[in-house]
Amino acid sequence: MTDLQLPPTEPLSDSHTLDDLHRFVQRHPRLFVLTGAGISTDSGIPGYRDDNGAWKRSPPITLQEFLGTLAMRQRYWARSMVGWPLVARAQPNAAHVALARLEAAGHVPTLVTQNVDGLHQRAGSRDVIELHGGIGGVSCLDCGAQHSRATIQQTLEADNPALLDATAEAAADGDAHLEWHDLGGFRVPACSNCGGLLKPSVVFFGESVPKARVDAASHALDAADAVLVAGSSLMVYSGYRFCVWAQRQGKPIAAINLGRTRADPLLSLKVAAPCGDTLSALAGLLAGD
């Protein structure tokens, strides 16, 4: 996952309406839908960026940092131990449910998400490509064994009781803004199969999205009539590339997003409104067609 700086651009001169979006989908009934962190904020999971696309706080850990030192792994897992329960308890919101309805109605053959929270599947979406993986799993980098994040949480809590009562402001995707004074004694989880190095089954910054996922999403784009982006600033190339590819194919792009996106110059239509309200209303209108 690579974060590229967005050059200054002028925002769209006109914010479109729900009726415009309804007509867009009527004209282009098979949508390639790409979602981002903004679609899960109503579930209580904080997003990464502000309305201008800038980091709200320090960027997430990179793969190089995680692999580079024990101290960085201690920092990552301590923050995750405190922050992950928020994601584990999160429930799908109206936006997730509406997209599942649109899939059932045939408008979203494949949904591509940059999120790792699994809420689309829990809301009922069946054909979901998780570009950045899923936070519910943990992989051993030595033997390849797969572990559930819930099981790793039990190990973290048993091995680090001093953090059980720690509180910290929630951050995106199971992180927390924790700066613990004694991380040197924090015990990092190890693989129960081989004792090897564990890493969440997600794509870190500085890590490439697996080719098979990109290929699957590319094929879904080829089969679609148009692109609909929901709740993403598209600041990382892993998601933005699909808008670039859609433009090359002559396929129109619409977005539902509060704030600037990197793809604003490519958009045919943009609805600057909350994802949940907009997608719920859209699903209702299409159901009445």
C-alpha cells in the first residue's frame, strides 16, 4: 500500500444530488463499487483522514518498521491490544446494509473494499474483494500458519496484564493512540505452531496488494458499466488505480464522499453527503424502479 501526495486541484464546481446519482445508476446498472474508511465511521471505527485528505494523526506503521525492530512490533501489538476490541464489537451500519441490498438486486456484482473490518460481509454482501486483507486474521511469516485475531487477543491479554485497564483514543482499523511508558516489557505474540513472527493478515503501508486480488478486481471493473466510490479519499494508489483504469476504458465514475478525493478531476458525479443516508435512499429508489 502506497500513500502518494495529492497535487493541489480545484474541487468539483457542483455537488450533485441523490436524484443525479439515481439517474447515474439507471444508466449504468452494473456498478464496480469501491469503498473506503468513510463507510465504516458510522459503525464507530475512526477514519484515517480529514475532509481534505490529510492524515488526522501520525500515519499507520509501515511494513518496514514492523519487520525492522522488536520495539516497533511491541508498539504495534500494544496499540492493537487496546484498539482491536472496538473493531471486533463494531456492527454494520446503513451503508453496508444498503450495498448488500444493491448486490442482491444485481447492481453490484462485485464489491471491492479498502477496509479490513469485515463489515460488508457481515451485512450480507457475498462477492467482496478485500484489497488490504482482513483484520480478523493473523499469519505466521515463518510457517504460514493462520490464526484468528480473537485468539491472539486472548494471548496478548494473558501475557500483558498491565495493559488490561489501559485506555486510549481509538484509531483506524483496530489501532489506538497509546503511548505506553514501559513497552520494553511488553510480550509480543508468537506463532503457537512454530514460535515464528506473527503479522496481521492485512496489507501494511509499504507492502504490495497481492496480485491475485488486483487481478480479480480488474476483471470486475472490466465487466462493469461504471464505478461508484463510497467513503474513500482515494489517497492510496491501491484504490485510486481503479479510477485511472476506468477513465482509460471510458467508464464514468461517481463518488459519495464528504470531502476531497484524489479522483475529483476524474469524476462525472459527486454527492457530498453521508454514505449511509445516501446509499439507503438510493437502494430504496432503485427498488421502486
